[in-house]
Amino acid sequence: MSGGRVRDGVTKFTSLFIRRPVLTLVLNLLIIVAGLAALQSVEIRELPNVDRPVITVSTTFESASPEAVDRQVTSEVESAVARVPGIVSISSTSRLGNSRVVIEFSSATDLNVAASDVTNAVAAIANRLPDDADEPRIVKADADADAMMRLAVLSPDMRIEDMTDLVDDQIANRIAAVEGVAEVTLTGERERQVYIDIRPDELATRGLTLGDLSNALANASLDVPAGALESATQKLVVRADASLADPASFANVMLDRTTRLSDVANIRFGPDEASSKLRVNGQTGIGLDIVRQAGASTIAISEGVRAAAEELNAGFSNGTRVVVISDEAVFINGSIHEVELTLALAVLIVVAVIYL
């Protein structure tokens, strides 16, 4: 009996749509319109959206100890951002020469508004940070987030330090300007550095010390990292501005009334020590790891980055090129293509069953 009632109910339900074709057509059109609207608004991702609304404040304080970084930078930043509304938690890490403060917000928080509030809060305490500390970088993503896309800059003739200058001055900024990109992290880069190899006997003969060298360079209006002073027992960090742009400029720095730096040291430029290395098909290059903003479309970012890379490549004339190493959007586009094929096949089968 119960089975008969179920069949009768199904028959009545289906017969309703058979007797009223206009109603059936309207309902189908509504479903199609709703599906098209969802297609335009639903985010396309490889995995479900589990992004945390996170903002990271990173500050470089060259050569400072973890204790100094924590006391002079991290604590100041934490105190400043603690007043921003919507915060769930604040965590921080202080390492040699680097401070990182990770701020997690509630899921209802607009990350763009929160980023603006954090920027204003950090700007308000900028004068309390050490003079040697770089300007804090504010990123709308977790600094530990995996890169969704990786690029490499390759050149057959360019030296690694020259390639690093090119990436810093042109390529990284252009890629970072793509909508949805939270951060671009470099790997394999080697900054240009000045090496001052001191001759201790010459230094002692003139009655000078490493402290005298350090003071002389400090008095030359030095304001950016330039390398290090090294002897058998000591190493001092050196900073330099644009007025000391080549070895000859350093060589002419006066240590006293009669002694130049070149009299007691050999000066040369070269790349700094490598903290990481990148090779693509045996060729040395510089990598760019692209981290997307929370909620941003992986496919849209990929298209924007590829367009930027093509634009950059068109402007290079010495064989330098930007190549894509990996891209999550490739897998996502492949999955979408498979869904489209499956949908088309399903439609063909349904039509064949109904009309053949």
C-alpha cells in the first residue's frame, strides 16, 4: 500500500509539469538564470576557501639581534596594531635582522579596511622605530602562505648581482602590482656589495684602528647597506649612499688628513653571500614566489601575472626573460575543462535518450 501511495504521489507531481508547460518553462528558466548568476559570482579555486583573514607586518632591521628586534621593533608594532578593531589574535616572531607580526581578524572583517587601519597604526609609530630599520611591509596574507605561482628570471650573460638589481627595480614591482597579489618573495638573489679587505700592517703603521675606519665611513653620510669591513678578527657592517657608488669613491674616503682608505685596504664590488640558489634547466636565475591575497582569484592572478611577464619580456633585448616555473591555475583550468566536457557529454546523452 505504501509503495502505491509513493508512486501515485510521484505521478501527480510529474503530471503537474506535463499539464502546465508554461510553469515548467518558467521554472527551468529561473534555474538557468540562477545558475548563470552563480557562475559569475562563485570563486574558482583548486580547494575550498579556508583562508584566514590575516595581515602580516614584516620589518627588516639589518644585523640586529633577536632581542634588539623584539624590543625596538616587534613590541612597538604589536602595541600600535593592538588598537585596530576586529582582531582575534596577534602573534609575532623576532629573528636576526627581521621582525614579523601576524594579525588575524574575525571572519566578518573587511580585509581591505583592516589593512588600511593597520597601515595607519604602523605609520603613527614610524618615528619610534630605529633609524636603521627598513619601512615595515604590510601584506594581506600570512607570510607563511604557500606560493600559488612561481616565476624565474633568467639571463645568459648578466651577472647575478646585475640581475638582482633588475628584478628589484623593475620586475618584482611590476608583478606585485597585479591585482590580487599579496607579496612577491625573491629566491636566489644576490645583492651588490662592497668588500673592504683591510691590510692590518698598513693600518697599524699609520696608527689607525677599525674604529677609525668605521667613523670615517659614517661621516661620509652613509645610509644604505653596502657591505662589511673585515680583518682577521673583526667584521663591521658598512652602509653607503649613492655618493659612494663605485670602488673609486670608497678608495678616496679620508681616514685622517693624509691617509685614504685605499692606503690601508683593497676595495672591490661583488655579490653578497648566497642564502639560496635557483637553477632552471641548469641555468642560474632568480625566483619570484607569488602569494595571493586572501579571497583573490587564482585564475585571475595567473592571467595578470602572465600578461605582465609577456610585457616585461617584450622590453628585454639581451636575452633576459621571465618564465613560469609552476602555476596552480593550470590544474584549476584543467579541472574546469574536464567539468565542461562531462557536462557536454551528459547533455548529449540526455538528448539521445529522450529523442532517439
